[in-house]
Amino acid sequence: MMKKNVILSGFCILFLSATSCRQLPKEEPATEVAKNNYYVAAYIWPSCHDEEMSRNALWPEGTGEWEVIRKGNPRFEGHYQPRAPLWGYEMDDDPKVVEKWIDLATAHGVNVFVYDWYWYDGGPFLENALDNGFLKARNNAEMQFYIMWANHDVRRNYWNVHRYGDDTSLLWNAAVDWDDYKIIVDRVIHRYFKQPNYFKIDGMPVFSIFSVDKLLESFGGKVEETRRALDYFREEVKKAGFPGLHIQWNQGGGSMLSKEAAERFSESVKLMGFNSVAMYNMGGIHEDYTVYATRSIQIREQMDSILNVPLFPCVSVGWDDTPRFPAKGIRDVVHYNNTPESFAMLLLKAKEYADRHPEQPGLITINAWNEWVEGSYLLPDMKYGFGYLEAVKDVIKDGKYDQYIGK
């Protein structure tokens, strides 16, 4: 593994235009041998296909959220909108498309897909991308996957402002009752956990939950009842023949916490029995990717210091959700230094973090594989081509990153 001072100086050289080395959080050098195996898990936002529920409520043109992505418009000089996929507007529920994804991902060091998974109005939503796309791909045995239950509310104009304008009324409430919850538990165990390529830690299927607040709301806002629900899930998983269930608290973007908030967060993780904490994207958003990156490291180091369960690092490709929000502009978009080289440098820091924690799996999450509508994707586009995937291959798979640290 590269010595820490070499990595840190390279990081500072790259980020000099936005921040100084004094702003970087201090990190202790790894005392163990670096990991040889990494699980690089890219999030899948499964919105780009047609299904009845989404067509009726959101995207009537029959192409899923491509309808909104194609309507992206530049808000300032040099603003890259609309985003242009190199491979065109392909459907994410097409197994032939996903076969290409798997070949591309595994060739570049991405070996896990994390599928966003939804349940609204007593049934699944956007599940076809996983069921018809990934699980019917002929080469899916080459790629592991797991589920992140994206249990957040949806307001009408959130996913299609062009259809709903200023209507912020609630389209779907993500809270569930015990009856729905038991259906969800049974469904994910038998439909997904039993797949041979479902991602496990210590033999336990990993199940990530995006909104713990919404989970609490589902069970009366009571920690004890929520813990009872999670314990029920664990017992059902054991009945299905697994040694247990690894439940992951997904912290969304994360943020710097006050001492009191940090204590509450740590205590909640403990009381509800979560096995690990991950993030969907990086916190600390800023126009300059290098500032965004530096803030994300500070957030990660704080979280690492307060948790007694594994924390898995997340690296975001970028952020630009202006296609969804007409009022957003330059200050809401990551646009300075938002390049594959900057991303590679931050990925290297995540790899270093994983190496400093040999007691936990080398899981690194990436936002995202295909979040076109939020400007965060590894898939090739017309601006950078395969640049972001090549960065993953260089840093994670090949360990060749001298070009990123000034060597």
C-alpha cells in the first residue's frame, strides 16, 4: 500500500484549487496489510423503463424517467445538460442491456449492484428492473446484488415536475403497517435472498434501509416496536436457512453532527440493532467537487469515531438534479473539478479507509451506476466516455494510481 504521506500530498495537489491541506481530516496510517479483495457496490436507480404504475402516476410517455432526463436544460454557461448517455436511452429492465452492464462493470472492478427497491400502496414499485433486467440477464452470476429499501415519501412534482408543476401533495406515503411489513419480509427473503448471487456478509444477506425515520414512523415512532420489527425479520431469515440478517442503516448523504446529535445517532444504531452503516451519496455538497470530497471525508471520520459497527465509505460521482427542479441553478450543482481524476482521488481515499479497517469487509459504495437525473453515474456518457469506470479499474482493480497522485 502507498505510504500515507504520499497519498495525502497527492490529494492536496489535486485539490489545491479549492481547499488547503490544513482542511483535510487527519487519518492514521493503516497498521494491517492492505486488503486484496474489495466489494465495489454501485447503486442502481431503476427508473428508466415502462411499467403500469409509473406510467399512470409519473411518466406517461412510456420510457420511465428518461422522459425527464431528456428535458434537462443548461442553467449557466458550461452546464452539462441534458446528460447524453453514450449507449443511448436504454431500458433498465431489458436483460440484454443489463448483460452489457454486468460485462462492463466486472471488467472495471465493480462487482456488486445495490438496487433501490420500493413499496407503495401495498405493492412493489419499479421492481421490474431487478426482476426482468438483472435476474434474467444470462451473466448475472458474475455480479452480486443486494437491496436498499428506498422507503421515502414521494410528492407529486418530485419525480416529474413537468407533469405536476407546483403540486407538492403526497403521491405515495412510504410508511407501512405490520401486514405490509410481513409481506415485504416474505417477498425479499424468498424472491431475492435465496438467489445464489445475493450479497452476504458472514453468510447473512445484507438488507439496507434508506429512511430509518420512516421505518420508525411505520411502527408508531417507537424504538422498541421498530426493534421488534427488525428482530422479526431476522427470525424469518433464520427460518429460511440463513445464519442471520445483516441490516444496514443507510444514512443518505450524511452530515456533520453536533455532539448531541452524534450521541443520539450512535445510540439509535445500537438500540435498533443495526449491523452496519452506509451512505447513498456523499454529504457536504458544494459547487467544487474537491470541497465536496473534503467535507465527505470529514463526515466519514466523524461517523467512524462514534459508531461501534462497521461504516462503509461512499464515493459519489457528482451531483446535478436540475432536470427535476426548475428553480435550481449553479450553486446547486457540483460543476468545478467534477472529473474522473477528482473522483479517482477520492476513491483512493475510500480504499485507504477500507485498508485501515481490516476487521470489516472491504465494501465501498458508489453513487451511482445510473443516476442520470442526479448527475451521478458510472455508465459512459458523451462527455467523459468510460473515464469514471477507468478510474475504478485503475484505483481498485489494478492498483495503478500514480497518475492521480503526481508520480
